[in-house]
Amino acid sequence: MSLINEYRATEEAIKELQARLKNLSQDDKLQAELEFEGKLRTLMGEYSKSLRDIIALLDPESKTKATRGGAVKTTGTKRARKVKQYKNPHNGEVIETKGGNHKTLKEWKAKWGGDVVEGWATLLG
């Protein structure tokens, strides 16, 4: 983009943003929110309270949510993996495993492809 085109695009963006700002400044909802924020900050200063104090007062559980990082803690243990049985149709060899970290299974997947080998699997439970 040439420098003059960039200048004109920036100038146009500024005009659009100024129009948007003018519309927002005339919005009654915005005026009410700004007034509320100003009064709240004055009140917080009067009582020497921070935003965290206000949140703790209005939502006492928010402190425990923040310490957990917002993650929901699950109860119980991890779900056990199911045993899969793979039968190689080329040589009749059978493997039973709970995961994909089996040496022979890896060799089969490297030789015939993962999708093909997964087709040989039956779920034992």
C-alpha cells in the first residue's frame, strides 16, 4: 500500500471512530454507567475498599474459583482405559493392550498405517 493510500485509509478510520464516539457520548445508557462508576469509585475511596474487596463481598465463592484457576475440580478417579485386542490378518498375531505405546503395535502402524491397524481392533472391556 502506498503512503498516500495508507494516509487516506487512516483518515477515513479516524472519521468513522469520531462519529462512533459522538454517538456513544449521546447514549443515555453510557451516561448512566459512567455516573454509576464514578459514584462507586467515590464510595470505594471513602471506605478504603478495593475492587477485590467489593467482589469478595458480593460473591464470596469467587475467591475459591480464582484459586482453582477457574477449572472445575472433578471428584473420583481417572476413567480406566479399555483393553483392545488387535489381530493382524497378515500373520495371525494377536496383541492385547490398553494404550498405543505397545512396541509391536507401533511397528504395525508404521508398516500398514494407523487407520488400517485400528480397523483390526476389537474392544474387550
